[in-house]
Amino acid sequence: MKIKKFWGYSMSIPLLITTTFESRVDAEKMATMLLEKRLIACAQISNSVSSHYWWQGNIVSSQEYVLVMKSDKSLYMNLEQVIREFHPYETPEIIATTITHLSAEYRQWLEKELRI
């Protein structure tokens, strides 16, 4: 696991990752699986949202649950692999955004729970 060095301090690169599910149960299963594997430190599942998008040449809409997860760049490839393997969608949304500002205490907690 590579951690950046900045002025002599080790720094992780925290990420916010989102994906969506047709059912809350599937979102909960994915969150639990990723937590058990220590690939994420926490997850939030939204209430149902209305999604509208292009799929196979048509505009479609559906109700989905958004799963938002906190992790680290060093774990991203493994996290994405697990999502792709167990996600029920043919083409799951997997979006990772770098967290640029984070309180020191939350960063410490995140790193501790991810064991990085």
C-alpha cells in the first residue's frame, strides 16, 4: 500500500465512492460486504431517488438507492473489483471523488478503520 509523503508526514488519499442499486437490500448487502473486507470505513444509503438516464438507446427512469462510501485511493482497485463482481447491474455506476478537505480527527478514524 502506497501512502504519499508530504513534509515528512504519511498521508492517505481519502475517497468518496458512490454507486446505485434498484433495491435497498442489495445496497445494504454491498455495504456490509465492503465493510467486512475493510475496503470502506463507513457507508450511507439514501432513501429512494428518481433516476433518469439513457439505457440501450432509450431514456428510462427508475427508483434507486444511492450508496455513498468512504475509503482510500490505496484500496480503490480492490473495492471496484468487488463492486463489479457482486453488483446486480450490468453496468454499475462507480464514481470515486477525492476528498480534498477532511478534519484531522476524521482522517485518523478513517485510516484506523481501513487499517492503512
